[in-house]
Amino acid sequence: MWNKILNPFFVFTITWSFVIFLLNLKLTTNISRLEFSGLLIIYINIITSIIIYVFFYSIYYKRKVKDNNVNEVQYNKAYKFANKCFYFFLLLTIIDIFYSGGVPLIWIFTGSSKNYVNLGIPSIRGLQYTLYLFTFSIFLLLLKIKKFKYSKFKIIILSVLPFLMLSRSLMLYSIFQLFYLYIYDKKIEFRQIRNITFFIFGLILIFGLVGDIRGPYVNPFAYLINETGNNPLEKLPSGFTWIYIYITANFNNILLTIGTFEPSYSFFNIFYNIIPGFLKQFLITDTSSPLITDESLNVASFYAGYVTSFGIIGGILGGMILQFIGNYFYFKAKSSNLGYLTGYSIVFTCIILSVFFDALMTISTISGLILSIILANKLKKV
């Protein structure tokens, strides 16, 4: 089954090996310094990922956790819990839309001067995303068992929201999270691999299209493409340039700057995204980062906060934290508890998105994991 290979070790290793491969292609001009000390973080974290996986694997087999099917009582409990989250999310979204005076997709077609950054109340965005992703995940798991009341209506609302908001981050979160929950218990077949390949190409095209719509002009990173005559980015749709830049530029910022600054030796940068938006204006006076070399490429992968706080050692420890949490939920999810399954889908997504930014240390992720544990404990009692 897919679940056997979609473990934290395999996902982390494949994801970051692919990043290193793309960096070595040097298809864009911003990639100029592949600093070994920066790459060393990845190499060591690949080793630690297998060690941590084996550690949890040995505990799992000693305890002999059994795969239990979801019974009727557990199904109803999970549905009621998710339904409450759904209606709370719906209430926050309606408040958000009224506060903003519409949604970004409508603003584009009406010629409004507003764009996606004008949407919503920042202080509730993390909670809103948490409820959205948690609800969508539980609804999908429940639908795999049987249909529930107004299931089509609820799924349609949840499906169209990222497009109305023109939120690529929410789109990516939901796609990866739901992908895992859909496929984890299925057998590996050639047809599925083919469909996944087509899906990835489709996702790249949509990602580029949404980026082009949101920006002032098409393919804003075209100026970074190395004009060698045989560069595939010169001929492919803009989505491939967007994806290549987003995958490589973030860790490239670390490769370009590592060793050129003094770490802060504080935890502030690591927990920055957990601080609610309304508090940041009082606590933070300087938002600049020593890792950013181009203001249009203003993130530096999962490792940013850890490296600026404690250097190379911080980066290695950050990777180990991600792997430890991932393995905890992965092996807990083997019991087929809907709460732990949702929890691992969240961390699975964080591992994939670690090439872009630290999706783990955010309000939405921490809150999502808390909701998953609460649901898991509720389902254990029945």
C-alpha cells in the first residue's frame, strides 16, 4: 500500500533530494553558490530521518498496534466534531468576506483596485485555515466510508474557497493533505502513478495561472531564466518557472548567506509564525532577515528560523523535530484512528512544503494537530 512508502523518512528524503537535484541544474541566474555547509544540513537530516524512523518502527512492533476499522459510533462522533468545525469556519469566512467587501477572484473581474492581500482579518486567518483543512480532511475520510448529510454541498464549498481567495498556500495545503488521506490505504498500481503524474502537471499549470492572475504581469520570474538556448524553462508554460523558483530559491537563500551572519541564539525566529498577527506589530520592530538576498524571493525554506537562530546545528535540530513529530503521528495513524490519520496528513504536508517555508511552526498547523489529538482521544473512548 501507498502508506508504506509515504512515511516521514521516504517523503523527506525524496523531497529534499529533488531540491538538491534542481539546484544543481542551475536553470536560473539566482543560483550561484552551492555552499557545502548548507547542503550538509540536508545530508545529515536524511541520515537522522532513517534513525528516527527505525526508532519508532521498533516501538511500533513491540506494541503491535492493530489496524481497527471505524465503527458506527466513531463515525458519528467524528462527523459531529467535524460538522461543528465546519460551521464555525463558515461563520468566520462570512465575517471575513463582509469585512473585506468581497473576494479576490471577483475583484479581478470587476476591475477593483483591491487584491488578495486585502482579504480578511489577519488575526483570525490561522484559525480559519485550521478549521478549513481539518474539516475538509475529516469529511474526506468519512466519505471514503459512506456519504453523510449535505456532503456534496459541503465539499463544493470547501473545494472552491482557495480559488475564490486566490490563495496558493491554502490550495497547496489542502491538495497535499487530501492527497495523502485519499491514497494512503490504496494499493500501488501503474494507473495511479500515471494519474498522479498527470495531476502534478495539472497542478503546476494551475499554480502558474493563479500566480500570473495575481501579479501585475505574466511570468514575473522570467528575467531569472538562464538563456542558454537549451533551458527547458524558456519553452515550458510559466507554471514550471514558478515551481522551479519556489522550490529552489528558498533554500538557495540559505546557501547564499550561510556563514555570513551571526545567529541570534534565541527562539524568536523559530516561533515567529506562531505569534498572532495583531501582536506582531507590538513585538517586532525589525522584520528583515539576513537570509533574504532578493525581496521578490522573501522566504528561505523550513530551515530559515532554525538557521538564523542557531546556525547549522539549529537547522539539523529543526529537521529532527519535524521528523520526530512526523513519525509519532505516522505510527499512531496505523491504528486507522481518524484523528491520528488527519494529524499525519498535516505533518506529511509540512514535510512536502518544507522546501518553501516552515509550515510546522504556524498557528494553523499547531492548532490542526491539537484538534487531531482531541478527536483521536474522543474516538479511543468508543
